Amino acid sequence: MKKTPEEIIEEMQQVAHQMVIDDLEENPDIANDYFDCDCCGKNKCLAGSIQYGDYRLCNDCVLLAETGFALGKFNDIQSLMDAMEDSRLEELCQFIKDEETRKKHLEN
């Protein structure tokens, strides 16, 4: 029997959540390891992240990718990366603004 989109989304959410749990059980210190996600541009916890070719995706973006693949919205990771370009740029702009604000506060 074919799964509904809602069932696919729920299943993917459970899988992504389990990935975080598994990573933390395997290495509890990973909870303190962060990286800049190549997909969304945010600084995220390494737990639950996956390397897709040249790209390291946070758990939230892994969920987007796997759900998109399962629903036929994306046929490869580059399609998701292209779709998320605006989000990455917004995150970068916010980082620059935050850094400028932080520097101003340090100067005062």
C-alpha cells in the first residue's frame, strides 16, 4: 500500500530524530560539536548531521532532503542546495550584521 505524503513526512521526522539519538548515544560529546550547515547556513549541532557528497547537512536539512527525496520533490542533493540558496544568504547577512553589532559593543 502506498504511503500518504503525511505518513512519509511523519516517518522521515522519526528517522531524523532517531539519527540524533543514535549519534548522541554513540558519542555524547558530539552534543558540544557545532558546524555551519552547507544547506541552510546556520551553525548547528553535529549530532544527526549527514555528509552528502561535498555537503554537510544539519539534522533539520537532512529531514528536508530525505522528505524531499521520498516525495519526489528533489532528485539529488544539488536540487535542495539550489532551493536553499536564499536561506543561506540570509543567514550569512544576519551573521555579518551580528558581528558588526558585537564589534560596536566591544568598542564602547
